[in-house]
Amino acid sequence: MKTIVITGSRKGIGKALAEHYLKDGWRVAGCSRDDASIEHSHYFHFSLDVSDEDAVIAMAHKIKTDFGRVNALLNNAGIASMNHALLTPAKTVNQILQTNVVGTFIFCREMAKLMRSTDNARIVNFTTIAHPLNLEGEAIYAASKAAVESLTRILSRELAALKITVNAVGPTPIDTDLIRGVPEDKMKALLSRQSIQRMGKVTDVINAIDFYLSEKSDFITGQVLYLGGVS
Amino acid sequence: MSEKKVIEALIIDLVKLLAEDFQIDSLINPDATTLLYGIDGPLDSMALVNLIADIEDAISEKFSVSISLADEKAMSAHHSPYRSVTSLADAVLERMPS
């Protein structure tokens, strides 16, 4: 049985991804700060902060002991803060960078070690269309995801020798907790900048990730795929 | 056998396997003094990455503890802990719970 690690699997896109891959026959190791929201015989939850290095190392150790290796990693966990730059405290900046950048990096590093003996290992990181669209009010969120994109491209080179592909997917707004609270007029203005002007669906994200995870995608690495026709 | 000797022996076995995988002739018969990385060390960065991960795995399996050899202490050390078999063994010992 193949093992996939999904961060931020308690709710939203992460939970939907976990349920999708469980249904698809994968063993899923998920994590979030809180307790599990999924009950399944092949789902294993770790309650941790993704930027807590010791906790992630311990999670990797447990996965190695129990399952031997990891076939895929989805770095879905992320936090956003929609606020004008002049109203954004440094504490918020640090929190976003810790979760979105440091957390993504630590998971890539630790899980890549468990992917060394597998064929067709895959890492998929999460970015956002807020970065290419240079969305006002999302300076730190977009900047953190720009870092994730750079990390993705460089790791794709560093991990190629280990036969691990590293790619990223950039969803449009999807109706999850992450965007709840964004005013309707702002959301309309954002959607108008997409080629296909609708809210994204979780199935759109799953489709892109299925593509990256496919064995046939072993020649695709270092790529960033934005949904909705954003470039 | 002292704990350090046990760990050196474990590292030597892993270096031999790595030498075969990466076809590094100078590491086919390593001993505790064998240089690995840095000046006069034959490992490139990718081979070092593999060795470090192999050592962390082996320590985890043998002693049921998880250690990270690529930590801040290693990065800021005056002498790299990766330079030889014996320095790696010291680095492992330093990171093992007492």
C-alpha cells in the first residue's frame, strides 16, 4: 500500500484530499494542530504544528517505523492574512512565514528522506494565484507563496537525483475557511481577473494533484500550475 | 566494544554501501580515520545527503531514537562533523539521548 502525507488534513482542501486518496486505496498520514476529523482504518493523524521541527522529525520517525517509506507528500497546510501592509503586525508576518514556508520546507526535507527508496516519489506544494496576480491586501501571504514556488523549483533540482518530482499547484479562491470573511465585492474583483471566472472547486485541485502524482508524470518537475487560467 | 566503536562500525558499513552505489573507489575499504567530506573528502553533496539520511535511519532502527545530524550545531561547527567517519560518530553520540 502506498503512503501519502497530507498536511493540514483536518478541514477544507486537506480533508477532501485525504478522503479522496483514502478512497483511492492510499494509506494517509495527515496532520493538523488539532485532533483528527477523519476516521478510517488507513488514516493516521498527527497533531502538530508544521513548523515545529522536532514534532515533524518525530512524525517522520513514526512513519518510517510503522510504514517504512513515503510515496507522496502534499504540503497543503497554510495560513493567510488579508490585510493592508501598513496594518500588518510583524507577529502575523512571522506566523505566516513559519507555517507556509518553514513548515513546507521541513516537511519536504523530512519526507524526502523517506522517499529515497521509492520509485515515482512525488512532492506537491501549495501556492496561490494571489502571487502572480499581485493581490492587494495579501502582501505577506503572496510573498510566502512566492517563497514556496522558489523552494519548489530548487528542490526539484536537488531531489531529481533521488527520483523525486517536486511541483506546485496554485488554486483560485475556493469556498473554505481560508477565504471566509473576504468581502463579496473583493471576491468578484478577484474572479474577474481569472480567465475562467468562477470559484474553484476542491475537485479542480484534486485533478491537478492526480496529474502530478501519476506515474506517467515522472518527467514533470519544478512546475507551478495555476488554476482558472491565471498565469 | 564502546558505544563510539559500535557507531563507527555502523557508519563504516554504510559508507561501504554508499561507495558501491556511487562508485567511489577510495571509500571501498573505509576505517575510522577515513575522510569523507570537505578537503580531501571524496563525497559530493548528493552522496553526503544520502549518507546522512542512511545514518539517521540506521540509528533510528538500532537504538529507536531519532536524531538529526543536519542541525544548527552542525552548520555552525568550526570543524564540520561530516569530515570523517570518526567525526560523524562523535556527532551521532552528541545527539543521542544520554
